[in-house]
Amino acid sequence: MRTTIIAVLLGLLLAVSSGGCTKDDDGPVKPDYTPLADTELVRQIEAVPGVAAVDVKFRKSFTDGTGYYGTITVDEDADAAAALDHTYAILRQGRFDVVITVSARQGRKVVFSDAFGLAAGVEPDLTERYGPQPGDGKPPASGG
């Protein structure tokens, strides 16, 4: 009996680790979805009005989740929440179904996604705000 339980547990462990969830080294995979390259995403974020610098990277994290993490630096006279919202919309064109945790620095002030109504940078919150991936890289017209 004990051998059977161990065999079942090992089988379950093997199934989960070898494809029970469809993932590759870069996060979940969707067969009909081709994400934009990270370098292209950064280039688009750099072009957002008011964005002065971008330090956003894809990271695999066991504790925080696989996704995009970092900070954008925003000009003093820019709308930091709008620039950050636009950044999230752009990142939705990237890797499929990953966490987004990016903040905007504006002088001494730091702005987070709650400034434009997004409670967390995870599904289903991202889909509710930006629609299904890949999206068009534009934030919702409502602005929050």
C-alpha cells in the first residue's frame, strides 16, 4: 500500500513538472500567439510621451511570478499614471499570461498601477482592463 501511494505521488509530480501545465522557460505558451520581443516592448515604452527612462525586464521568479518587472522614469510635467497605464498596455503585447509589476518614478514620487484603477498586474485584472492578449498597446480610453 505504501509503495502504491509513493508511486502515485511520484507520477503526479512528474506529470505536473513535465507538462501538466503548458509552459516553457519563458512562461506560459499559447500556440496561436506570437509575443513582441522584449527589446521591441522597451522601444515602444521609450516612445510613450513623458517617459524619460525605462528599466523593465522579463524575470522568472518563483516567489513573485514570471513576468515583467521594473520602473519607468517619468518627466516632472508628465502624467505619471497615464504613462504607466500605457506601459502596461504595451507589455500586454509581450509574453503570454505573465505578471506585470512596474512602477513609475517621477522625482521623489512613485506611482503604482492602482493610480489608474488596476488592483494587481495579474490575470484576470489585466484582461479586464486591456482585453485579451496581444492587445493593441493602447490603454483604455476611459483612463481609469
